[in-house]
Amino acid sequence: MNDPDLINNKKQLSDAMEAARRVIPEVLEELGQLSGRRYPVMDAYRMDDAEVAVILINSAAETAKEVADRLRAQGHKAGVLSPNVLRPFPAGLFRHYLAGVRAAVVCDRADSYGADGGNLSLEVRAAIQLDPDNHTRVLSRIYGLGGKDFDDGDAEAFFRQALETAASGRVATPFAYHGIYAGDPGKGFAHGLPAIERAEVTRGMARVTADPASGRLNVELPGLGKAGALEKRNYGPGQHGQKMRRKVSEYGIRLREKQKLLFHYGIREAQLRKWVKEAKKISHEREWVDMLASLLERRLDNIVFRLGFAPSIAAAKQLVSHKHVFVNGVKVDIASYILNTGDRVSLTKTGYNSASFLQARSTPRLDMPDFLGKVIEQGNPVGLLNAEPGIDNVPFEFEKRYFIEHYGRL
């Protein structure tokens, strides 16, 4: 599409986005009525009288809410803003909630290089600039790159920077990266490296020749035999191969039982081998595969899942790693932590309000096993490990004899 139609098309897209601005709140309200889960366009936490605020999105905002509660208890008027919709950008809501805020830290997980801030920071600043009565001091911070964890210590650091700015009335550092550290000046690149010898890069694994007629390159991999050796067919060889059903080998059967454990519990092969060795070491009179099942079932992430606090073990791992899980009143962020009989498991306030918990409660994946129990404390469920689980508590069909054969010599 070219001129003159292109500009008309772009205007239609702009009109559609403005229409979405009106419709999205209605759709979110309808979703809340159907599901019981509320997702406002702007999640404004304790912003009614806030003097300092941290602005971020997704799970980091939930962590910041706990810190805001702590600061409130210390007498600081702290709040959290977290937009659930970024397009169309809720500029009017930002102007509304930041009207009385003296200092705000806007946190981005990506930098808009050369612009002194990430995209969220730039748009927030542009939004409040249109309000001549707004005097909010804005700090831009880049955080959490490369999957770096964001915990309450990071959130508190952002709030402290906002408090210092509100007290002084000036922004000491408008833009910065959070969590960087200085390198070791004593280390550097090695100089004068010797030239790479031909033998180091020629492994003898492949031979490439040119077809003189077509000029195409023919690649032969001696270790794979003839061409097409990597192609795996789902039928047997020969004239009648497609009429024959491939039989699973004994090794394939044993491998399948191992993979069940790997995929269900979300662990790697090296981790499973470690658990097998540990089970054999401490099993004593008990069959080692039964002890292995007990260890896997007593992992903290699995207990959170089996209690119905998360819809999957992957979601349970996230709750644990984000420090939303208590064991006997102490925060534990290690998914592989092994619980003992009598241990109690609960969530933080944010954990009980998380989408994972609400989803698991509304549509439970599994019935709670008999080795676990629940009590209600202050309106929230608390899990109890009443007994030690065994192989019978593994929630899927599992042929232990094949698994024993697979790891019998480990």
C-alpha cells in the first residue's frame, strides 16, 4: 500500500487503538466477573496518599508491594504503580496517580540506548509533562537483565532512592543501572597468544568436496555412515517396513520411566542421578526407589504444587524463587529444599493474591494426597506435611522395576 492510501490506513489504526482504550476496561471488568480475578488497567497499590512510588510491571511489582507495606509501617507513605496494559498507554492514569507524588522510580528491564531511560520511563515522563501542576521527580533505573533475580532488597533500594529525592527536592542520579558491579582491574585479556595451528581446527570429522558439474558442495560425515543416516523413520526398513509397527526396545521402556520423573518434577538428568545416589545412601531397610520417590515428593516446589498453591510445578518453582513461600515461618527460596514430617508451608500476602494461587484454587490440577493436610489461619490455607510419602504417592503410572534396572548400577 502506497500513497495516498497509506496515511489513511495509519489513521485507521490510530482510531482503532483509541477505540481499544475505551473497550479494554469493559473487557477486563467482564473477565473479573467471570473468573473472580481482577486486572485493572492500572494496578495502583496504596497510591491514594503516596508521596513516593516505584513503577514497574509483572512479578517485580508484587515484590515491591510487600516492601511498600513495610515502609508504611515505618511511617513512609509509599505506593506501587503497575500497568497491566501498555498499549494504548494509560497516560491519563499515570497523571492521576502521580499528581501528589513527590518522587517516583520507574524501573525497566531494557534500556532505550541513548535516551537516558527505558521505554516505560520515557513514556511516564512524557505523560506527566503534560500536567503543568505535576512536580514529581522521576528517576529511571534499569534492572533484572539476563534473568537476574529481583527481591525485596532491590525494591527497598528503589524506595530509598525515592525517599532521598523527595527529602532533598532534587534528583541526584536521573538514570542508572541497578545491580552492576566493578570488575577486577587485575584481570585482563591475555596478550601474545600463539597462532592457532591447523590441527586444532581440523578434526577429521567431515570432508567437503565440490561437484565439478553443478558446483554444489557435497558433505560426507564418515562417522554417520551413508547420507541420510540422521533421518529417523517411524517405520521399519525394507519393502514391508511401513506395514510393520516398530517395537519399543527394553532400553526404550526403561528410558521412558526415567523421563517421566524428569519431566514431571522439572529436574535435569544430573539432578536425578544425584537424588538416586542420595536415596541409595539413606534408604537402609527401605527400598531405594521408594526413598527416591519420598525425596522427590518432599521437594518444596512439589509440596507447593500438591497443596494446590500453584497450578503446576513450574509455577510453584516461580513462587519459591520469588520468595513468596514460608516453611515454618521462614522464607525459603530453594525449590529443591526437602521438607520433614511436621513442617508447615504458607505463602506471603502477595503469594496468596498471585494469579498462580488463584488459578490453582479455582481449577485444582490434582486432589491433595493423604500425606498432606491443610488448616486455615487468618483466612488463608496453611499446608502441613503429616507423613512421609512413598512410591504409591507418585501421581502417575510408574513402573519402578524398569527404573531400578536403568539405575541399578549407579
